[in-house]
Amino acid sequence: MPRTAKKLRIVVADDHELVHRGIRDLLQDQSGWKVVGVAADGREAVEKVKKLKPDIAILDISMPEIDGLEATRRIQKEAGHTRVLVLTMHESDQMVRRVLEAGARGYVLKSDMAKRLVKAVKDVARGKTSLTPKVSEIVLEGFLKVAGKSKHPEHPQARPTRREKEVIRLLAEGKANKEIALVLGITPRTVETHRARIMMKLGYHTLTDLIHYAIREKIVSTPQF
């Protein structure tokens, strides 16, 4: 849930004035939502998020100074209370993966903005990871292409973070999301987010695939069922 029940505070960053004006108008039509700041480049976006402490930051990827990916990383590091949603023209499964790896909670195409942005903001505000149907289709097509070329479908440069390896180990040991949450001191919903990112990063679809990966990479020695 957002930090306050009465008002959802949002910062919007895009280097085109007409775009962030349109986003602001769309969002402020929602009762209880307020765009508290706008930015024209990535560096300004990070500074405004740090200063204004919004619940949600909506970022474009292609911005001057620093791009949306780096801005997302910095926001997660310096203002982790703010959840990032990326709104972009980039229709690439690799870009979606990079955005989620950077810590974003959602990915919406600008072509879907009018139909999908409000729901994506609601989902992200509730702690969910939000991929619109079109983005999910793009990611799935990317998975199938990679899986068709390799016995092991994970992206050759994909490397789980330390926390993701902990989640992989516990999943491979047969622990449920609630058990993992207790072990790691996080919420079950955060475990679900980690799991979704791991599957997306490595290109897997089932827990069995993930267990095989964990054994092959020596994250666990034997599967536990």
C-alpha cells in the first residue's frame, strides 16, 4: 500500500513536456492522487524523488543526463521507499529484464498509456509487479526465442544477485513463500516479486527448471522435495 491512505504522491520524469503534461493530467483525474513533481532528465528525477519522497516515480528510459535505468538504480539505492514504474516506447524483452533487474516494479508502453497506466500505478502502489498484457507477450516471445536456441534458456549475462540466490536456494529446498519471508525477514509479497524477477532474468517457467539451475550452479547440492 502507499505510505498514506489518503493521498498517493507521484513524481513524473520525461524529457518531453507534452508527455509528462499528459501523464500528469491522466493521473490527477484519479481521486486521491497528486503529481507532486515533474523532471525533464534522469538526474533531476533522482533529486526530486529524494527531496519529495513520493510513493511512485514514473520514469522514461531515454532521458538526458542519466537514463531511466540508472535513475531507477539510484532511486532504489537512495530512496528505496519510492516504487518505480517505467513508461517507455522500448518494445524489447531484454529491456524489460534490465528494468526489473534495476529494481522497477512496473513496465508500461507509451502506446498503452491511456488504457493501462492507471491500473499499473494502482498495482505498483499495492506492492505488485505490473506488466501490461502487451509487455508480457513481448517477454514471453523473448523467452521462447532463447529457449529454442539453448538447452539452458537463461540469458548468458544473467547473474542473480546475492538476495536472489538466497531466494533460489530456499525455493529449491522446497520452502513456501511464507517460510522464505520469515527466513529472510521480508514479506511474502516481496518473495513473490523476487521469484518473478528471477524467473524472468533466467528465462525459466517452472520451479523444476529453477531447481536444476540451482544444482548446476551449486547454489544447492541436491534437490529437496
